[in-house]
Amino acid sequence: LTIHGIAPKMTFHTKTKAKRYILSRLDYIFSSYRVSNLLQDFKVLPCYISDHHP
């Protein structure tokens, strides 16, 4: 994730700020994705148990 060449007038501070923002957004996306996957697993598990243990 390099921002070189796109905006050469950006200062080093702005670059690090942008990079940090992008990383935090990615982290947020991944964590929310993981949470939704966990929720799906929790929804599937009881159905699986009830299907196999009548």
C-alpha cells in the first residue's frame, strides 16, 4: 500500500496519517468480517446439532 507518485506534494506527516487511516479501515473491515463469520457459525451450529441429534 504505497501512495508514491499519486500525490508528491503530500508531506510525510500526511502520508503516515493516510496510511494509518487506511490500515485502521482495513482492520475494521477484517474484524467486522470475522465477527459476521462467527455469527454465521453460531447460527449454523444449532441447526447442525438439531439435524444430527433428533
